[in-house]
Amino acid sequence: MKNFRSVALGLVGAAAVASASDVHDLKKDTFVDFVKSHDLVLAEFFAPWCGHCKALAPEYEEAATTLKEKDIPLVKVDCTEEADLCKDYGVEGYPTIKVFRGPDNVQAYSGARKSPAIISYMTKQALPAVSVLTSETLEEFKTSDKVVVVAYFDADDKTSNATFSEVAESLRDEYLFGAINDAKLAKAEGVKQPRIVLYKSFDEGKDVFDDNFDVESITKFTKTSAIPLVGEVGPETYAGYMAAGIPLAYIFAETPEERAELAETLKPLAQKHKGVISFATIDAKSFGAHAGNLNLEVDKWPAFAIQETVKNQKFPYDQSKKITHDDVGAFVQDFVDGKMEPSIKSEPIPEKQEGPVQVVVANNYKEIVMENDHDVLLEFYAPWCGHCKALAPKYEELAAMYPTSSKVTIAKVDATANDVPDEIQGFPTIKLFPAGGKEEPITYSGSRTIEDLAEFIKENGKYKIDAYEGKNESDEAQAPLAEGMGEAAKAATETVKSAASDAAEAVKTAMGDTDGDDGSEHDEL
């Protein structure tokens, strides 16, 4: 694979690379015809001022060069010049990356913004959900990605075939799936049909699935076996750990040597609790601020903590104690046995609620949000978040539109100072907890105008309350979001796309990467 980052390019060399770009620069009058003429296209919608677009550029270029050999073109569209085209495809932030199978078959790209991830993702997209393998293709398929999943079952086993295909369809963005119907080949591989083998380029090299052949069991096996026994949390792996759906044990240390030593010390525990808890080291120098999110003391290393990722509960290990196999082993066993209470970080409950926006902290979250019979709109914010500050006066005005008798509560919580049940990937995040459906909150993703937020509450709340009923809407109307690219840039959100779409940005936010008051450019409208 060609790696442009490893080459020392001068100005002339850089210009040569730019002129020989393998990324197609498309306009409104060329985009549709180009997409129609290719079975599969990856398109980036960007703005020249976007900081994350600039960071993506060399990764995207490198991926384009590699994928060109597989006839998978990568294209880009400058939304400051092609605003109508970007609007047609629902572009609301930069960069937005979408996968096209024709102009009308479009899906969001959900991989990381790194060249290897883009190449891996698009390679999977080009293949069928399940590739039919033979003795000639099996060995190459085993090493075609870091993780591949191969099913061995008889061609007449329709049930196993259908079950495996369903799993493959649901996870095709993440893993490669293959199937073998040759009983002799299965025997040569030491596999008894029906079986599933996950081949990987780390740890022991493969895991064999021999549980109940159902969708849920196979999905869990795939996600947990695809994670290294003791991996490392970083921008490209964080989303995978969160998606695995099992607790994550963090091992904080400052140097690679110390992380390797602690990983070796705790590896037997990782093996013992495989499939129940994931173990991973984390660079305390780069991501030490994340320790605070786990209720650990920052700058006190090494450190250990377990995060229950589904409920976002934190279990910090006593930092005055040394990290040893036996002591951490006892700590982990108590967690597994349910003998440990989670650590809860909370600001004091306000003695009196001042203003129309209700202040939520961890210790009154249940009362105000979950047990309240109102439709509750809750903003998860960070004090350093510039766009949270910009939203504040409009949010106060929105709250004032709902009297206490209206069955609507407008609330906010400092998600950096209070433990909340959800894993928040960016700020501000706004969710509606409708009465009678608190366990399934609805995330708001529209423009942050008072009018649009009120409409969101009306459409999704249980009580369907219209804050504008009986009012002169022209007095309340907000300026359109797309009133010019300059204004759009100023209104940029600080939401960091989730693991589904950008694990690199998710881990930066989760690990305390601040963004908003330092004059940095934002890439969201």
C-alpha cells in the first residue's frame, strides 16, 4: 500500500501529488452521471474551511489510490460551491461521507476517517454480504482483513445458511463473511459442521463458535472475538469497544513499556473473563483526561477502572493500591459477581431551580428526567463548549414558552461533571424523553432554532404540545439555517459524529478533547 505520509515531500512534490489526485472532484453537472456509471462510489461532501476535512484529505487520497485498483472510485464535492447538490443529499455537516450504489441508493459511511479503515470498509461494501469460498480462495480470504468470519455448513442446511446470512447483512460494514459448503475442506480445517470460525491477525489467530446457532449468539461471538485479548483504546478502536456491548477494563499507563508490562500481568484475567469483560491499555499521556470520565484521579498513574458501557457506569480501582494480578483479579471478580456499587459523580442538587431551564445533576436525574410524567427535553452540555454557550439564551427562551402546567420540561445537565446513563459522544447533545417512553429517548439532530426545537417536542412528545399555538409565528420565526455559508459556519454544531460514523472524533470527545473556545474551525453546520 502506498503511504504518502511516510514520504518527505517538498513543495514541488506535493503539487505533483495534488495534480495526480486519484480523488475525483465532481460538480452538480457531473455527479449524477459519474455515480450512475459506477457500481459503487464513496463521496465526501466538504468545505475548504473545515478543519476535519483538511485532516481527512491525505487519508482519503491514500485510500483512493489503493481502491482505484479495485475499481472503487472516491469522489469529493465542495459544498461551498455546490450548495444545491449537497442539500439534495441531506448534507448537514462537514465532512459528510456517503456510499452510493447509484444516485438513489445512498447510505452513510460509518467507518473511521483513516485510510486503512476506508479501504477496509469499501472493500467489504464491494463484496456480497457472504462470499462463497473454495479451497482455492479460502487461504487468501483468511488474511484479507484483520478479522474475517467463515461459516462451515452443508449446502442443504437452509436454516444455518439463513441465520448466518442475517448476521452477515447486519455486520457487513464491520467484518468480512465467507461460507464453505465443502465437507472435505471443513474436515481439513479441523471443523465439524455446522461451525463458525473467526480468523484474526492477532492473539491466537482464530476463535471457534460452538454455541447455539442463532443470530444473537453469533453476533455476540463475532463482536467479542474480534477484540484483542488485551488491546489498546485509541481513536480507531474506541467505537469497537463501545459497540461490543460488554464492560471495558481500562489500564492507564504513560509509556509503551509500562502498558506492555501491565498488559502481560493482567492478560490471564482477560483470558479468564473473555466475552464478559474487554481489557485494554490506554495512553495516559495522550488520553489521561479520560480518567476523569471514569471517576479516577487524573495524573495519577498507572490506574485501572471498569466501565459498564451499556449503562455507562464507572468502577474505579483504588489508585493508592498497586496494580497486581491478584488485587485487580479480586476487584474484577467482585464486579462480575455484582458485589460492587458503581461510583457516581454528581454536582450538588440545586437548593432552588433558578430560571425556566431545570438544572439536572446525577443525583436528581432519575427524579427530573426518568420519573417525571412530563415530556422532558434534556441538553447534555460541557462548560467549555462554545456552541453550548451560543445555544443557552435560545434554550432559556424555549423553556419560557412552556408553563409548568404544559407537561413539558426543558432541562440541562453538565455531562462533564455528572454521571449520566448515556454515553455522550459530543456537545451539545439534545434528547427528548417522552412521557411513557423514557427508556427510549429520541436524539435531536435538526438545526438549533427555537422554532425547530419546539416542533421536535410537538412531533415526538406524548402530549403533542404546540408552544406556538395561539401566538404570532412571524414574531418567533428564526433565520433559515442555510442563509449563506458564512452564517452556516458560524452556526456550526460541536456534535462529534458517533462511533457509527467517526470513531476518531468520538474518542477525542470521550477522552476530554476540548473544542469550542480556542478559535479552531468546526466541521458541522
